[in-house]
Amino acid sequence: MKKFLIKISYTVLPVWLFLVSMAVYLMVTGDNTGDLMRLALIKGGPEYRDSICLNLLPRVYYESVDNDSVLRGSTRDVLVIGDSFSHGGGVGKEGDYVNYLAHDSERHVAVYTPQDPTLSSPMQIAYDLLKLGGVDSTCIKNLVVQEVERYLVGRHIEFTTQHTSLAHLAPVSEQKAAPASAKKEVSPLLRVKDYIFYHCFGANPIYDVKLCQPMFGGAQPDRLYFYNEDVKFGIDLDEKATHKVKTCFDEVIEMAAARGVNLVIVIACDKYDMYQDFILDNPYPAKTLNEDIERLMAPELDRFVIVKRVLHPLVEQGVKDVYLFNDTHWSPASSRLIAAEVAKKLK
């Protein structure tokens, strides 16, 4: 036993002490606000988040639902289906566009919450709910479907009209309530693993480029941090992908019309796309997916809110923090502008 303890003292114990020390160090010195901060531990500080959150709405004005039988329980003005941009991405639910939409329009807004909104395809969920009869004009007047540019092409390519994405969903008469998804916290030791992996092995998923002018508050106003998938996905649309993107939109639009529901589609612009024209010596390809969607869906463009069209003029004018410095999402001030554009298309 003594030999075992001695062996532990100079093998496992030092490693454990190192990991614990690193975890404490990162907790004390690292900024855990913003999804980019958590991934790459960008040097920043909580004071940036505090400055952004000064004028947030005091409470969340919408409700979350997770099955179609609940949706049909009463009439709602608006149902939102989306990814993290519609589920509190950025500074939290008090600052997202859905909260401003509900508050400023004074409408009854519900958000459909699948078990993992970050992995779900909003257009697929919308089609499935419509086809299964969980959403129609008797319970929902307006359906807002939001999807982020980064994953749009891949999700549209996988889109199916066989309503298989929601395995737990049954017809309304057979539906049982689905359990609410649990919030996952990032453990201190996992952050140590990420720090070592990203900083020592060159696998950092966050790209860092210099801008031609200050565009953010905080200590690094002319630095742009964005997720590497912004330039990995949705850059080039070949003939097959173009057909699938348009087909997915057309199928959901047609199904919403059949159910008598007013459909509004929100395309969330990638952070890279929003700022790509202001990157010095930009080594990455130009992204034109928003413009491609406008061209493809020109006859139906009145039902779209192309976020790039709403927010890019502000970036051109030099407005700071249109998107968050430490996060992939837009700021609460931008949320309010987007909510106003969505509200114009509601019936």
C-alpha cells in the first residue's frame, strides 16, 4: 500500500494537480461569456458583456412549447421555430429578437423547443409540424422560421418530405408530451482540455482577423473573431445544392399555405459574411449565400427577412457591436431591428 501511494504521489497526483490548477486559472483569468470566448478563451472581460446588457428587456415575454398537442391547446399569434438565434444565443433570451418581437408587438408568441435546438433543422421541423397537423390557422396565425446561414445548405440537402426528423412526434391524437431539454454546462476540466487542444495542437476553431476600422467595443475593437465553419459551409452552391435549397423553401412555403398559416422566413447572416468586406487582406473566399437566396426566391422574397440586408448598412456606417465581439450572434440592439422587420410581415 505504501509503495502504491508513493507511486501515485509522483505520477497521477502531479497530473491531477496540474489539471486542477489550470481549471482554477481559466476560471479566474478567462472570460466565460460568449460562445467564442468559451471555445477559444479569447482575451476579454465580463465588462464587455455588462456594457452590452445595460438596456435588456427585464423579462422574457414568450413561452416555450415542445409538442404539437400543447400548440393546439390555445390560439397563438406567432410560433417561432429556429436555432440558437431564436433560443437566447448571445446574451440570453432577454436580448434575442423573439423577446423584442413579443414585447414590442404585444403579440402572443411561442417558441417551439426541440430537445436540442442547436442540432435541429428549423425548416425540417416546420415542415413536419405542418404536415402532421400540429400547426394550422386554427391555432397559429403566423409561423416564423429562422435558420442560420452556416448550416443552411447542408440542412436543405438533407431535407425530406417524409417527416422523419421528429421521431418522437406522432399525429395529434397520439402525441405525448416530450421532456424539456436540459441545459448543459461546460465543466472546468473540459475547458482545460479545450485550452490545451486548441492552443498546443493548432486546432483552434476560432479564426482571428484584423479589420480595417474599429467595429466593436472593448479592448480589441478592430479584431474579428468568428467560427471556422463560417467559411467551411455555404460558400459554393453547385447545381444540385441550388436545387435542394430552393426545393426546401418551396415545400415549406406550399405546406404553410395549405394550412392557412402566414409564413415568415428569417435568414441569420454568419458573422464572417457580415464583416467580410472589412477584413484586411482577407484570405478567405467571398460568401454570397444571402444574395443567392434572394435571387433563387425572388418571387417569394416578401416573406423573407434577410438579416444581412437589415444589419449590413449599420456596419457600413461604422456602428459598433452590430454583432457581439465575443460571440457568433448579433447584439440586443440588432435583435430589436430584426424583430421590427419580422413584425412588418405578420398578419
